[in-house]
Amino acid sequence: MEALAARLSQLDAQAEGAIRVVMFYDTLMRRRVDLPALARASAGLAECGVGMRLHGTGRAIRVSPDGREAAAPPPPASSSAPVTLDEEEIGTVWLERPGPPGQLDAMLLDRFAIAAAAVVERYGPARTTMADPALVELVVSADSDEAARARALRLLGFTADLPVRVAAVRSGLPLDRIAGLLCPDRPVKAAPLPDVGVVLATTLDPTRLPAGVRAGIGAADSPDRSWSQARTALRFTTPRQPVVRHADLGALALLAEVPQDAARDNADVAAIARIADSSDDLETLDTYCATGSLRRAADCLHLHHSSVARRLEQIGKTLGIELTEPTGLLRARLALTAYRLLAD
């Protein structure tokens, strides 16, 4: 140590500063900071505004010298550097120095970019959310043992101290785009499995999903049970309710466990099947069941309430159910749900 100290004392100021920059970022990596914390620390070290953008999310993080996130449009970068991971450029970091570049700006940007790549790798690669389907299947399969599941999660970039949420998705949009919308800022992985896409993430925000996407959200702590719940919830989705959380289904989830033959032979479900060829009748019944009110259903359908009343009277006669009675409305709701589960 004495020899190292003696050698360091002989270095010029620029070399000493470079070593301090390296040690600064090494310390940040040992502390396992996230991207916002990395940007704040870099702004403090550079004594100017800094920014970073990851291509996978398109999200930019800009921080002023005082450590606060900058909201104004960024000025032209005084210098920048690519963020690379596995020899692929996944983003950019930059400095917003108003004057001439500092002597250590190139070194600082280089270490900033290396640190950003390390954070991305630790918390999940941002260059793509798509994952090896075999690994994802290990995570969600009920047949996997816990050791294999834990190893698969580590390989996918998830840490043991964070819960993993599971969503089952159907959409005509690319699955990686859907996954990025569900979880834009935290670890997320997606893979297509037979007939459905699976998304694994530490947090899920389905409010960001565009129209036309169906998603079921699991609630269990274990990924395999959560995947089973997510697939069940997906079966309950409709154009009116494209996202369903299994936790919100309650006792309705039991309908998914009814054998198909038993559901098909039920008189109420069979009656729903008979009116299914009429899209108007099915939409009217669905709207009435969802709102529970003749006038609210009329408002949703953009019809006069008397027209909706006549439709419901005819539908009720076809079904053999008195729809204006609470028991009849409950029967219609259950039958309509069971019919949709069969169709799914």
C-alpha cells in the first residue's frame, strides 16, 4: 500500500483526477445504484447537466447539476458516448456543459456509459424485452422445481429480492412493445408460449396498454401460480373489459373450473348460444348485464331506453329468463360469462 501511495503521489493532476473518476464509478457499482441515482451522481461529479437515453424504452433521464431531474428540453449535448452491452449499442449518455469541455469529460462519459450498461445488465437488458421461451417456461411451469425456477429467473435478469409479476397477453402488436408498455422502467421479460404471450416483470401497469390488447394479471407470489391465474383472468377479458386482474374476479374465477361439457349442457348457457348469432342481441344483453340498469345501458348503446326495453323483453323470452328481476339478471350474467369461457 505504501508503494501504491508513493506512485499515486507522483502522478500529475489529470491522471489523479482520472483515477478518482474510476474509483467514483466503482463505488457506485458496489452500491448497486439504479439509473436515476447513477445520473444524479454523474451530474454532481461533472458539475453540469447530464442525461441518458435507452433505446429499448425511449425514455430519457436528465439531471441538473443540483441533482434534480430536468424537465425543460435538453440543450445540445456538449459531448456524448454510446452505452453498449454485449457489443450492441443500447443507449446514449451525454453531458450538457455550457462552456468548453473539461479535461476529464471524455473519461467521465466513458465510465458513465460503462456504469449505465452494468445497471441495465443487472436489472434486465433494456435493448430487448424478449427472452428465451425455454427459460420463461421454466419460470411459469408448475412442473419446475424451485431451484430450476430460481436459476431461470437469475438468467433472465431478475434478482431474488424482488417479486415477479406475471401477465398473460393476447394482441396483434409485437409482444416486446406490449411488455415495454406494461413495465417501462423496471426489469421485464416476455416470450410467446402456445396461443398466448407471457410477460414477467417486477411491476405491471396495464393502464398504459393501447386499445385491442387483452391481458390477464396474476396475483400469486409464486410465478407458476401467478401464471395460472393470469391465464384464467385472460379468459374473462372482453372488448368492454380488456384487462382483468385475477384478484378482482373473486368467486367468478370458479366458473373457469366448471367442466366444459357441464357448462355446454346448462340450459341458460345453451340459450345464450342460440342468440349469439345476433350481434345486436348479444351486445344489448352484455351492456345490460354490465351496467345493471336499463337507462345506463341505453346511454352506452346510444339508443332510447324504450328501444332497449323492447330488445331486452324479446331477449328474455328467447332465454326464458326474466331479465328485470335480480335473480334473472344474475342468471344472465353467469350464463353470458360461462358462454364466453366456452368460446375462449
